[in-house]
Amino acid sequence: MFAVPKHAQDMWVGDDVPGGSILPSVSGPLQSEFDNFTAETAGRKKITLSRASSLSNGKAPIKTPGVMRTGDLLMRNGQSKLPHEKAFSIQIGWRLFRLSGASINSDAPSYFSTYFEDQLRLDENGNGPTKTLFIDRDPDTFADICRHLQGYYLVPRDNAHYVRLYADAQFYNLQRLISQLFDSEIFVSIGGQQFHIPRDTFSGPGNSSNFFSLGFAGFLGSRDDAFPGLESRGLMRPPAVQPQTIPNRSPKVFEDLIHLSRGYPLTIRDKEHRAQLLSDCKYYGFKGLMHKLFVHSITYNAERGKSEIIMQLEDLHKSGVSFVNDASPSDQSPLGGWVNYVRPFVDETSYEVIVEVGSQETKIDFRSMRADFYGDTKARISSLFQTVADKMNLPHNLPLGLMMSSGGASAASASPANTPLSEDRVKIRIGQDAHIILDGQEHTMGESALDHQQELDYNPEPSTPSSASLAPGQTWPNPTIRPSSTRPPPSKKRKRRGSLDDFGEWIVRKGQWRLRVQPRVEYLPGTGRGEEGGSMEIVLCAVKLDAVSGQRGRNMGRGFVG
């Protein structure tokens, strides 16, 4: 073995000694004796050079992120660096720092290693004095960087401290520190409150491409391309970068989103709280959390033998809609079935969907058993029908000229008639199993209404457009069969609760509907009968209705604003 002074045998890489020297030059050691600088150093145990040599015998080497010593040169990544026993002076702003070659080499090549290596290269002996490197940067930030170079793990204190460390690490070309900061927690201020967010917090399905992951790339670039859009070569100093701050969002809501993303249940206090959570999910791009927060109910229907999900119409997403037929493989007739839904990024299986429609934008006519939709509800119903048609690979129902015109299908007014599954007025079915609240009281469908629905199923009348859909100058095809909501045609049956004569038109305040896809029954002129054609149609099957009969029923539900 070789001789080492007693005071040097128990020293740590990076320790300072008087005179600016870390360790006298030694010679003769084999590199294999120092290839296994073990994790025992993490426990603050002193390791002599002879002890370090014995650790490499008998057991597999333990890899550590520390530095290795061999002779009077520090070896890292197979490249010779600065002499580890030599101290180098660096002045940052108004403070003078002295770092050993071992510390500088711990994150090399860098601005510092290149500068001092060039000086030593000019000195034939390599032992002469070196000039002090002066850099006009923040000395407090560099004091933290010194701890990183001395082997300590550096944790930013807040978003401003993170930006300073990252900018200076890029300026000094400290690649190991850049990678550490790039992979560390996200430091951001939201509504004046500091957050340290582990990067895997929002890494679940639908949440990974979010405000922070995408914004960070545009904010500080990447490991290899800092400050995107700026030519960094030849810069006197890095550009000023504002810390990540979101002043216009609620820190309390963000805390709830973090709590939910970690898998904990979240108690939603009221509708306003849910609306706040959904609003911030959209703002931050947390699609998975957003679909989890949508109002829904999943239950198993033992009578139907299916699992069901209730979703609001405005919360349905195209990617979750599917069609499941209910015909056996040997059945050669046109396939019918039900519309199903799976919450994207959340559910692993689909459920038969029950769509909840509110906003009092639904009107049903019992003479024709059709429903009219208005406003945003009509646009959403049309979009849903077209999505079902696309999943069934049905052709578009728009004229070719309109589809080829400017704007294409999106330029057409929203209407279920623009889809291959419905007319402008959507076919509905209300059975005895539907729960109905009419004008605030429970209501039961009568036999005459049920018989009338069955008659329409097998003996359809020619489709008649709604009043709103008639073009200027257009007339009804046959005025004698136009359904009237104000005065139903006379009937020989006695009026009773729930009979067809009592109905006319209803305004549905809230309704839940299953979506049935079935072969369309085409009307045969001159026969008064119909038969199944090759096309398909959607029928809305009522599950639960809260409706009012006419304007009086609507006025009964009004409240006073004062």
C-alpha cells in the first residue's frame, strides 16, 4: 500500500483544510481499489483508504452517486478532471468561494471545470496558481449550488428559489443539477399559497398532459434546450424568468384536487363546490379527475340483469359512447340494442346509460309520441345521436352539397334530423314502469295512452314536422292528421286519470331516458300500415319524468324572486 498522512485518512471529499489543499498528492493506487465507494458514507461513517479498498473484495460493488478517487486525479465517466487536492477560487458577486477539484468534478463538465482546466493546461507542471473566476451572479443562490457540488441533496424552498437554481444551473452548465431539478417536485404558487407537487401526483390516465407538465416544457424548456425560443450561446447571463404563479385560482380547490388525485375519497359539499372543482379541472387539464367528478350513479338493475349508469346529458363525452346490440348471432333481422356509456379514463367497463335531461327544454306530444328539444339541449341531443350513428358506422344524413360547402356538417343548424337515427321530432316511449310526477303529483299512465303508443309502433302515421321546422310557405302534408296539443280529437272512451285525452303536451322539467336503437318502421302509403325497413332509429324510453301540463302547470312551479 501507499503512505497517506494520518489526518488525510479520515477526510471527506470536499472538506476544506488550511492552505487551500485537500490532500497531498499520492501515487501508486490501483483504480480497482476505489471503484466501490460504498453507501456507508451516507451514514457519516469515516472510511479510510485501506477500508475503501477492502470493501471491493468479496461482494458485488455498490453503485452510489458519489465521486471516486484514483491517484491525484478524479475520474468520472471515464474522463480525467481537475486534481481533487487542489482548491480553486470563485467569486460570485461580492462573495469569494473556494471549492476543491473534487467538488467541481462532481458535476462536470461545467463552466467551472472548463475554465480551470484551460488554466491548468497552460501550466506545464499543472501545479501553479490559478486565477480567481469572477461571475456577476447571486451569491446566495450559488451558496446552495455549492452544497450540491459538495454532495448534499438540494431541495428548493419555493417557486422563486426553484427558478433561480434552475436558471443558474443552466448558466453554469451543471447537468446533474439540471436533471435533478427537472425531475423534482413542481413548485408553484396558486392564489398566493405555495405548493410542492410530486410529478407523479397527476400522472394517472387522462391527467398526465396537464397545465403543469405541458407548461413546464414551455416555461423552462428541457434538459437539452433551456429557455425555448432563445439562442443561449454567447449569452452574458440567462434571461429573467418569472416563477410559476397562478394568482386567479383557489388554493383550497387545488388542495381538494390533489387529495382526490392521490386516491382519497372527497366529500363534495354542494353544487357550487362541484362546479368549482370541475372548473379547475378544465383549467388545469385534469381530464381523468373531471370525468370522475361528473354527477353520476352506477347501480345494478336485477330485473334487467344489467349495470346502469345515470349521466347528465351535458357531461357525456363522445369517446365513452357505445352501442350494444341485443340480438343473437343467428338472428338475421336488423339489429336493435341499447346505448351504453363508459366514463373515459375512469371506468373499465361500459354500462347501459340513462341520460338525464333538464333545463325545461323538452316538450313531448302524446298524440304523436314525439319530443321536441330546444336551445342547447337540442344541440347536445343531435350530437349524441350522431355519435351513436358514427359508432354504428351509419352514413351521414346531410345532403352532399351541404357537407362539401364551407364549414361542412358543422355549418348546419343542430337538429336530430341531421342524423341518420331520428327525425327533427324524436320518437319517445313512456311505459307503465316510468315514474311520472305531473304538476307536482304522482301520475300513472292509463291504458288508452299505452294502447295509443302500441298502435303508433305498428301503424305509424306519416312524419309531420314541428311548427318551428316548417319553411316559409310550407304547409302540412295532410291537415286532417296533424296532431293538436290544444284540443285532442274526440274519443269514445270515458276520460279518466292518465287517459290520452288528458295529456296533450307536457313540458319536461327533468327527465331520465334510456336510448333504444331499433329498426325503423316505415309508413306504407295507401295501406295505413307500416313495416320494418333497413334503416335504424333511436327511441327515448322514459325512466323518470318531472313534467308540467301546459302553462298553468309551469306557473305552479314558479317561485318569487323577491
